[in-house]
Amino acid sequence: MDLGIRGKRALVCAGSKGLGRGCAEALAAAGVDLVLNARSAGPLAEAAAAIRAAHRVAVTEVVADITSEAGRAEALAAAGSVDILVTNAGGPPPGLWSDWGREDFLRALDANMLTPIALMTALLPGMMQRGWGRVV
């Protein structure tokens, strides 16, 4: 199926494993060049190499904690003008929610609500100016 996104550029956060990796693979299969972000260099390099080999798209690697201001700045600088933003990050630690403390929930809210808002604030104006953009 042609999604009409071949040649677009995507920033995929937490893209070395799990849901982020799955999104990165699907976008690459559709011909989208990637800016792939993760906190750990090893898994990120492995994911990027596998995606390049399988889909022959450009993959830029950004090792940074997207939940930090410095990490977001680094990812945004590397990303430049993107058409697709995939906001993705870890949640609270595995286990029963009743075992989580306030700090666990605050970290999850920062990673999964405030960080995406900051990324959208930075990237949506360019998408709107170009008349095309997607946020996942």
C-alpha cells in the first residue's frame, strides 16, 4: 500500500526498541528517511544499521534523552525540517500501579505528555508553513 509518504523525513523518539522501533521500521518500509533517537548508543546503532540495510533509507542517529531540554535540543538540531513526528517514550516502571510513587507518575507524565508538547511546539510551525505534517 502506498501511503504517499515516500521521501518524507521523520523524527522517531525512543526508536531503537519496542513501539518506536516498530514505527521506524514501518516508516522506512514506506520510504521515509529517519532521524532515530534513543538514550543508548548500542541498541540505536543496531536498529539504525538494520533499518538502513532492510529499507535503503537515510537514518540519522541521535543518542539523547528526549525528556531533557538538552536532549530535545540535540534531537531537534539533528532533525532539522521533519514531516512526521513520532512521540514515544517509556512509561512508569513495570508492575502494579499501586506500587508506583508520585515521582514515577511525574516522570511518566513528563515523558509522555510534556515532552511531546515541547516537540510539537518546536516542529508544528514548520509543518504548518509547508502545508503538510503528521504527529503520531
